[in-house]
Amino acid sequence: MERARKWLPQPEIDFACADISYRWASGKGAVLVAVLHFSWVIDGFAKDLEITFRNPLAVLCEDESSGITEAPEELPKCSAKFSQWTHPTLIIENSRWASRYADRKYSENDPRGATITHYFLISMNELLQVINEGEPETRWITPADA
């Protein structure tokens, strides 16, 4: 059964995210770079989070309110003053979508298949889902750098 859990790429994350931007260019060594715009939230965090996925296998972006894609029923929330909002950085455990990619890429019981992860990034306006092989790189950026 699929289950969402909080992913803390940076320990400070516990507030709502306004929007998500991303760019994915093709070519040798291409990466997917997502920026979660926390600085756009009133009384939120002053910086934005940049996430670099070096091995993206699949990407799906949709308007947060459309609900076309399936998601676990229970999505963890932020705490304190943002407790009504879904936590912006999640991992979907036992993801059927990630399993299909792992099964296509690796033979059964190959431990490398376990490195394929379903990232579920949600803002007040967008949902960005990424199937990635390996751990993405993250860093806080000032809004001027975004």
C-alpha cells in the first residue's frame, strides 16, 4: 500500500510552499531542477529550495487542485502556523509508479532498484512528481537566485 512520508531535504522545512518552478532540458548530462518558492508565502520562509535531480526517469506536473493523479489518502501536514497545509516535500513509499520503473530497469531483487524513489512535491498551486534514481541535491537559495 502506498504511503506518503515527510522528506526533509533541509531540516528547516516545516512551512507551506507557494509555487513550484522547474526546468528539464534534454541533452547529455541534463538534469531536472525544481525550485520550491517558500519566499512567496506571507510570513513564510525567506529563502527558496532548489532541488537538482540528476537521474530523473519520469516527471509529472499538474495544477494542485485538479487531482488527476492518484495520491495516498493521508498526506502529512506542516506543523505550527502552517498546520492546514500539506508538507511540501514528500516521498511516496511502496509507489507503484516507481516500482514499474525499477522493474523495467533492473532485474528482480537487484538492490539498485531500491534507489528509484517517488518524490511528491506540493505547493499551494502545483504538484510535481518525480521518479528519480538516487538522492537529489538540495540547497537553499535567495529569491534573487531563483
